[in-house]
Amino acid sequence: MDPIKVEFSDNGKKKSVKDVLIPPEKAGLKIVINIIITLIVAVVAYYFMLPPMNLQSYDFYIYWAIVLASYVGSAFLTSAAFIKPEYVPYVRRQSIVPIALGLVLALIVGVGYLVSSPFFRAKDYAEILTIENAEFDNTISVIDSISDFDKVPLIDKDAARELADKTLGDFSALGLESQFEILESDSTQINYKGSPYRVYPLQYGDVFKWITNSVLGDEYQGIPGYVRVNLNTQESQLVTEFDIKYSTAEHFNEYLERHLRFKYPTYIFGDTSFEIDDSGKPFWVVEHIKKTVGLVGGDDVAGVILVDAVTGDDIYYTADEIGADNSEIAWIDQAFDADLLVQQYNYLGKYAGGFWNSIIGQSGVKQASQGYSFIAVGDDVYLYTGVTSVTSDDSILGFFFINQRTKEGFFYNTTGATEAAAQKSAEGKVSDKGWKAAFPILLNIDGEATYFMALKDDAKIVKSYAMVNVQQYNVVAIPAQENDDLASVVSEYIKGLKALSPSVVIDISFDVSSNKPSGGDDVTSGLANISGVVTDIRTTVVSGNTYFYIELDNSDVYYYVAADVADMVVLINKGDSITVTIDEASEGQLVEALQMVMGTIDTPAAEEVTEVETTAAAEETTAAAEETTAA
């Protein structure tokens, strides 16, 4: 037998089996198969993931990571390297290119993340949003009569959803209650014909119902309409005039993002909102996002894509075009979604003093409070939320308001209770009933910053309302009786302010029984009109305000009014004929005048009267006036 020969080479180093490059059988064919599998994965992944072909999007890197990994994985599968380790070196060689591409992409996104970090670019993040200081009365419309509540949302998003569900369920004759449900994720608060509304698109209850109506049915007509809810009158309506064929709840090519992706392959899409134009026709408003800080940081809206929900036709508008006074698209209320605006404000509040100040010292660092709501100002919808110190969220430092169409922002500087604290205060007033307060809306009650909120039961049905003064948050008003209306809440609120601060002046005229403004010679339940000739006029000054006390020939009381809010009272002389509107329940020698109508006796002008809206006088004023009368 020949002796066993052991061959040593490479200076005594032994070659490993793993270092030997052994191609599998039909290696060329398997490479072709690997490429085909990778292409299939790329197409399928693109169809369902819909990534933008844009280096500024994280989805772009995730997509290509999946595609490149699919080639490596298919190479292992076709070569059977999992069960035949001798093919591993070959597969490694085949994977060099996709792995190298993956590392390059990882390096790009890694470096992009660093150069976009607030650590290096804090100032740039703080400058994404510009906020101007503003006076409260110049920002929020003044409510000085109950009629002004006609444009105030009296129910919140949850209560509106309940009404929308009920409306859809009522249409059993159309079979809608069993086939469709509300698509709440895309509901939007808008101004429609001067009133606050929420509009809700519909979606099929499940994929099987969609298949039954689209694939197995006749020619597909789309989703039969949408629901709109008036947040003031609480009227809910199912609109069936339009068949919506493109939606965020559709499938395949009618899926909204897919429909747009094929036309805008490089665009980064942001929030999608559902809106209707002045004729009630439904549209989708899709944000086009740009990165403003480094490669991947600082999201902002470059423009919007306006998509006809019925036909799928679209038009692109830049952010400047949306913000301009363009009558054709002035009905668009949300070009900047609320979460994005809150994020941008938090950047401003956090990084205005630099990165290190946001961590150490935190001088002047602010943040938005928890939650936000919407306010109608003119024809636009403003996002509003309170602002708190980053070190304490027990009280607010003020409020910021941002126009969701133009991105015009204002800050109102004040101190007071947070929205959450106001909710707790209101709930404490009705703790025996177990009602919950909705997120409050900020109102301007004749110059007083006021939280207004609905009180709901466990079924999310609005049972009543509450008002809480922002600065004097121990002033909490609910109706005097359980069945009283909104006017009763306002009345109790004014009484609470006057009791706490006798010098406060609120000039808001209303009919407590009907929620309608009082005016002219109309006599409504709870009010009385007194007409007569002026026999005596006296004045006094209380807390810097001049008050007029007027006596009539047919009455032994004095009716008082403040000159700073009813300046025409200085024109009244003895012998003039006037009509005074008072509360029927008023008693005493001094009676508050809710309204005055003045004219001249025995002249044609006597039929032409001028209304003088008056202020509610303080209890302190009454005491001072009695002393004046006695003197």
C-alpha cells in the first residue's frame, strides 16, 4: 500500500471548503431566474407600498432594501445554499453588487439623517413656521349676541360621528346600512356655506362586500355619496348625488394614493383630507410634502393635489396658489393638516433658543398643549391649541392659531387654565350626572377669552353645554336648569364673571328663552318693553366708566346704561321719548336696561328709532348709583 500523501500549500495554510468557489448546476439559468424573481418582487412591492422615487423619503430606502434583499434571498434558494454549504461562496460572490448598493443607500440615509438632525440644524427647524403676536379681539371674532353662536360648532367630532352613523343607518331602503360604514379617518371639519360642518366619506363594510358590488356585480358605480353633519344645528344628511369612485378605502387602481403615484412618481404625499366645494361635490385634497431641513428633515407642504372623487381628474396647486385669494379654490379649508402644524409649532417652541437650550436650562421653551380644535374665522378654518411651558403643563402661556389654508399663524399671549383643566372643571359641575366634556372651543365673549364645550353622556349624545373663563377659571357656567338652552349658559356665565369681578363689563344682548337676539320693538318671553318720556337723567362714574340713570314719566325707577359701550345715550335729553327693554324679573329702584330705542315726540323722526345696545352693570355699580340717587 502506498503511503498517504498530505499536500501542504500556501506556506502550510489549509484551504477551507468555504473558500472554494463552486457554482451550482445551470448557474447561468439560475442567475436569470434570480433576476426575474427580483423584478417580480420589485413590481409587486411598488404596487402595494407605493414608495416615492425620492431620496428624501424613508420609504424609498425601505423599498430598495426589500428589492435588493430579494435578489440575495433568491440566489440562496435557487442554488440550494441553505442545504449545500459548498455553494455559499458562490452565492456571496453573486450578492456583492446588491449588498454594495444596499450599503451605499444606507450610508446616504445615515448621513442624511445626521445632517438633518436638530443637533446641527435647530435654527432651521425653528424657522419652518412663522407666528406673529396678535390681539385677541383681532384674531377671534367677538360674540356679542346669541345669534353669533350660529357659526360656533356646538358638537365635537365624536358626537358628529354618532349622528353620521345614525343617518347612514336610517337609509335601510337603499341597503346602505348593511353595505357601507363611515370612513372616519378622512373626515374633515370645513366651512360650508358659512356654517361649520364635518364631512364623512363612506367605505364598504369589508372586502367581501366590495367584491360583491365591484367584481361580481354589474358595472361598478363607486361609493354612493357621503354624509355631512352641521356642527351647529346638528343636522345630518346623506348626500347621494355623487358616486365616489376614487377613495382612500378603494382597492387596486381606484385606490387614491395608487391613482396618484403613477402620475406623480417622485412626490412625497402627506395627509389626505376629504372636502366638498360650494355645490357639494366631493374632492380629495392631498398634500405634497417637501423636506426643508437637510435631506430628510423638516416636513412642510409644497402644494396640494386636488382630486375629483368622482372622475379622478386632478389639478396641482402650489402652496402660494392655495394661500392666495383665488375664488375658484377658496372653498378649500385644509391644505396643512393639524398634526403637521402642531409639530412645526413645537419645533419653534423648542428650538428657538438653540439645541442646547432645549435640553439645558430650557429658557423660553414652549410646547403645544395636549389636543387641539378648530375655529371658523371668516371663510377659513383655523387650528387652535393652548401653549404651555415645557417644564409645566398646569397652565397655559397663551394660544396659537394657524390658518389651515394659508398657514398664517398668530399667537395670543395670556395666562390661564389649560383645556384639560377646563374640561375637568366643567365635569365637576355635572359629576352627579356623569357627563363628559368635549375638547373645548375658544370663544371671544365680548373680549373675554372663554372655553366653550359640549357635555356628553356615555352614548356621546350632547346633553348640555358649559363655559369656563380662561383667566378666571373658577368661573364655570352650566345651565341653571337641566333643560335650559344655550342662552341660559351664557347668562350664568355672565353672572359668574360679575360676581367674581364686579368691574367686568360684558355687552351681550340675548333672549334667554329663545336663543335669538333681542331687537327693535319685539317683545319676547322673559323680556318687557317700557315706553315713556324722560323726566330725569343722572350720571356717576364707577371704575372709570360713566353710567347714565334715566327716569321715565310713567315709572318710579331709574334705568341705567354705561356710556363707553352705548355712546348714543349722551344724546338723550329730558322730554325725549324712549323705549327701554328690561328683564321681566328685574326688581328694585335701579333696573338694568338690556336695550333702548330713542326718538323725538310729535315729530316724523319719532318713527325712526336707533337701537342702543347696553351693558350689564355690576353689582358694585348699583350700590354706587343708589348713593348718588339718595344724594
